[in-house]
Amino acid sequence: MNSAINKLKILTATFVMLSLAACSEWLDIRPENEVVLEDYWQTESQATSVLASCYRGLSLQPCIERMIVWGELRSDNLVAGNALRVNLLHVIDVNITPVNEYAEWGSFYSVINYCNTFLHYAPEVMQRDPNFSQTKYRTMQAEALTLRALSYFYLVRAFREVPLVLEPSINDVQDYNISKSSERDIIDQIILDLLEARSYARADYGVGAYNKGRVTLNAINAILADVYLWDQQFALCVDACDRIIESRKVHLTSMDKVLNQIFYEGNSTESIFELQFDEEVQYNTAVDLLYGFEQSMGELSFPLYLVKEGTYSPFNFAGTPVKESVKDARYQQFFGVTANGSGYPVYKYALVQCTENADETVTPRYRIPSTTVNWVLYRLADVFLMKAEALVQLDRNEVDMREALRLVNETYMRANSTADSLQMVNYPNKTDMEKLVLRERQRELMFEGKRWFDLMRMVRRSNDPTSLLPYISPKLTGDNMQIKKMSVMNALYMPVHKNELEINTNLVQNPFYEDSEFMK
């Protein structure tokens, strides 16, 4: 197994809960020296510090980078920007090999090992510390189960098959040469963990930042909805989305406040679950590097061809009797209007300052923030569109389709307030509605680590990888080998890194990456 979990000791961190007034406390984890496991689990505060390390692990640069690289980079949302690192360029160019650093999965297994360690040892603390009640443990257990499930969900979508490890690495007699589990077994375990977590999780923590930065019922249901959508359990996806919507704990932010409140200030009324950052504790370095910081363009940018009118452009879409998103606010706000090289700079994580003009129009001015931003994992707009996608796939009756269109209009009309709402007459069948939802998800959720997984769901439903080509081929160089690679199902998943294969002799490579024809 990966060296990240082949350890006899766990690196712990302090977690001091001074108050619930600010988001930074939950992240204010300062590394201590190593502590032998059997001597460590004595108090509630020690259990809490390990749970905090689960969150902190997900917030580290390697995990956030992979959320973006695995979830966005091969999609039609991103091309090379400024001073792109070679491994990123290889991913964009469909030239991924088993030595590419983004085929390394150790950062997520480190989080999984923290979660496994907490779940293994924390019950013993109840016997040693009377302040650590079963109710407190159950709530924290729900958090650990959810973070483990979320980590495996990223892994299974990126690699399809990975080792399923449910016990911590705590001694030298354990067998770390664990074979890959099937996608079915991994998905089943993810759902099992999330359903158990839903039984114990808190609905809220009483303070906004904690409600967004720690696992809540809504966060669990959002992840469950995503998993069910991936697994084509569409009715269960609708149910999980409805639980969030009916909770009435989140609501859409107005368009003029989306960038500042959701992506700059963070912990907005629309947010369900986001990883917390603070410039005095931990910078979101991954977003800084990939999308830009201060006045610098990031390593990635939005493709030039996607702003032109066409049938595969999310903006100025011209495939129906009426054009979509001609004056879409997201076109004006999510990326820059001035091209730089092959694309436009990403501004979704920038501070927007609006200037009112003499003719009463408003011009957005962008400044890449000098502080750091949270990483939003789930928000209400995503939930609306997951439910819409599931309803379209269920295709039970006209009521489902009209409800799906209403949900699409929730986000579409927020960004197109001067346009007419989308009408059913222009989307008369399931195929048209499916493509509409896919376009709206691209418009609304671009750069949030969603697009590649959205396209993969489309491919998995049709079991036809060539359905991907119309979306991504315009950004490729035209090399026939690129097209051939993207026409093979196994090529849409990442390879197992060479180091993992050397460490764990029971691992086998994704068969596509053993084919010498494609690895030239």
C-alpha cells in the first residue's frame, strides 16, 4: 500500500476551540512532534485534534490540486495559462503516464488514514474521559465517516478501482500490500458510510462558519446526491437533494453578490460545505497557483473557443430556436474579458468591485485577491442542478421534466435577469433536456472541480467514450493519437502511479496504461 499509510505513528496536531466566532479556529492546527498511538488517546481534546487533522489533510495543497486537476483539467473548461507545469500540460494534452505526479493518490489516503485512526481509537476515549460522551463521539464519528467517504469518492471517480482500506496503519505486522477493490464495492462502502453518518450528524453548529466548514446533515446529503448520480440511482439522488432543499437552511445568493460572498468572503448563505482557509493559518495555495493570485494570471485559463457562438459553447449557445446566455452575468464575471495566450484568465476566485457608470450601467472591475479563499465543495446551485439531472434521467413523466426545467431556471435566470426564462417548448425531449442541464452545470459550476465528472457521467450512461469528443476535441492539438486515447473507456481514468506499483506488489495497472501503442 502507499507509503502515506504505511506508518506506525501518527503525526498529530493541536486543536484549541477558543470560541465558535470565526472560521479560522477549526483550521488553527499546529503540528506537534510524533506521539506513539497507544499512549495518545486519553482525552476528548486529543480525539478532537485528530478529527481536525482529517479536515486539514483535505485542505492541503496536494488534495485541492487534485480536486481541480481530476475534476476539471481534461474537460473543455480549461487550457494552458501562464507558466504551466509540465505534468499539468501532459494532463491537458492527454499525455498522462504512470509517472505523472497527478496520478499519485497518497494525499487522499493520508486523510483516509486519519479518519480510520479516529474511528479505531476514539471509542476508547469515552472510557477514559468522562467529558467525551457517546453523543459527542457519534457526532464526530459522522464527520470522520463522511470525510473518508468523500476521499474515496474522489479516488473512485479518478481511478475507478483503488484499494479499499478501512483500518488504520498502526503496527508493523499489518499487510500493506492490498489489492484494488472493484468500483462496485467502493461505491457501496461510500454509501454505507454516508448513511451511517446521516444517522448521527448535526443539522447545524449554531455558527455560520462551522455550519459550512464542518460536516452537517446537508453536507452529507449533498455528497450522497453526488454519489447516487454517479451510480445512476436517480430516485435516491432526488431524495437526497430534496432533504437539503426542504431543510431551508440554505438559499441562493443574488448574482451581484455571488463572487464576493461565495468565492471571496466564503461561508455564504448558498454554501453547504467548503474547506476553510485563512491567510494567518493556511493559504489556499492550489487555487493561487492554478487560477491566479494578486495580479498574476494562473497556470490555467478558460478556452477562447468557448465564448464563440456555437452548439458546444455554454455561452451564446445557438442550438435551439432561442439563444441561451447571450448576456449571461457569469460570462462577464467568471473569467476575464481580455485573452492571454490560448485563453481567458479565471476570475471566479477574484474580488469584484463594481463601478456605476454615467448611463446607470454597472461595470465589474476585477482584482485577484491578496488574501486566500475557501474551496467550495457543495452549494445549493449544485444541488438544484443535480436534482434536475436526476429527474431528466428518470424521465417518468412531463411533471419531472417541467420540474427539471424549473430548477435549471433557478440558476439560469439569476444570471440572465433581463432574458426570458427557458421554455419547455424549446427542449421537447429527454436528449435536449439532458444537454441543457449539462450546459447549465458548466455555466454555473465552471472551475469548481465538477466539469470532468459531469462529462464522465454522460459517458458512463451511454457507455460510449466517443460522446466526449465533441466537447473536448476543439482544445486538443489535432493529433490522431489524442483522439484514439479519448475513445477508450479506460483512458478516461487515471493510471496507477509507478511508485505505488513498486511499493504494493498486489496492485495492477489500469490496462490502458499497459498498452504500448498508447504509451509511445
